[in-house]
Amino acid sequence: MSKVRQINGETRRSYGSRRTSERLRSQGHDVGRYRARSLMKKACVFVKHRKKFKITTDSRHNLPVAPNLLDRNFQADRPDAVWCSDISYLWTMEGWLYLAVVIDLYSRKIVGWAISSHMKASLATEALLMAYWRRKPGKGLMHHSDRGSQYAGNDYQKLLNAYGTICSMSRKGDCWDNAVAESFFHSLKTEWTSDIIYSYQERW
């Protein structure tokens, strides 16, 4: 049970019985999933629950959308060959905070980000500008996102065109088409922010 408590603390209460069992087995303990569940119960350790879902993708628009060129091929052969972008939300003491990120598929690193109390197109644009400023990629980079109005809007598309970037967008309502970004936000919320309420002050 001490090992179970240790795993629970190290993973910030994000491991259920299956992953706890896998970790224990990797440490040489013959513990199956149901035994791990029983040990977790006896050790009084619990998994954090996901918070309420909030919609951040508004695809109900008449803006042009790009085809899904990425087609779930999330393995890039070099840095800054493919980026994916997305927007999600966090709860703070001042209300909802929106976070836009740009992820390099080669390294899985966040290369650009922006935060705000709104999720207007300027939020996504700020994250993209940071990514270009920090990485300075050449032309031909593929940029993948969902069909949200923030990414399909004229300002964002003009910026992509100015940098010589190839635009790719997920199919309508298919979160798996942008699975890397979805996975990042899932880890952020369940492992790092679900039990912490941050204070946020808008920059003017």
C-alpha cells in the first residue's frame, strides 16, 4: 500500500487501477488490475475526476475550411515540419481562462502559447506568432487544427499564407484528427490543474 500511495502522489492522482498495476509490475510486484484497485481502496487513494466540459470549437460558420491533409499521421521526421494547434479552457479564481497552444509534432513540445479571458481569433493568432518568433521555420510547414472560426478566419489564414504554411484541418466533429493536442490538454487538466485553482490577471 505504501507503493500505491507513492505512485498516487508521484502521478498527482491521475493513475487508475490499470496504470497503477502496470507501474507496480514494472517495479517487480505481481499485482493485477483488480488487486491494484483493492490496494488503492485500502490505501484511501483516489483518482481525480474530470471537470465539466466546455465547448471551445465553433465550427458553425461559413468560412472556408482546409482538407485534412495530416490524416492522423502524427509522426514528423524533423522539427518544425508539422505543427498542430488547439484551444482549451481552465477554471481560475476570476472565471474561465482560455489557453491556445501550438505543438511541434516532432518533439511534442509547446512552441507557442497564449492565454486570455476570451477565445477570440486573436488568442490563436498570438500563439501562432509566438511559435514563429521562437522557431522561425521555413516555408512548407504544415499547420493542423480543428475547423473552429479562430483558425478558419481571414486574419489567421492570411498569417499562414504570409509564412508559406500549408493548412490542414480536422474533419467536422472528429477530435481524433487532432489527437496530440487533445492528449496534451487531457494531461494538463487531469494531472496538473484539476486540484489547483489559479489566479489570473488579464494583461492590458
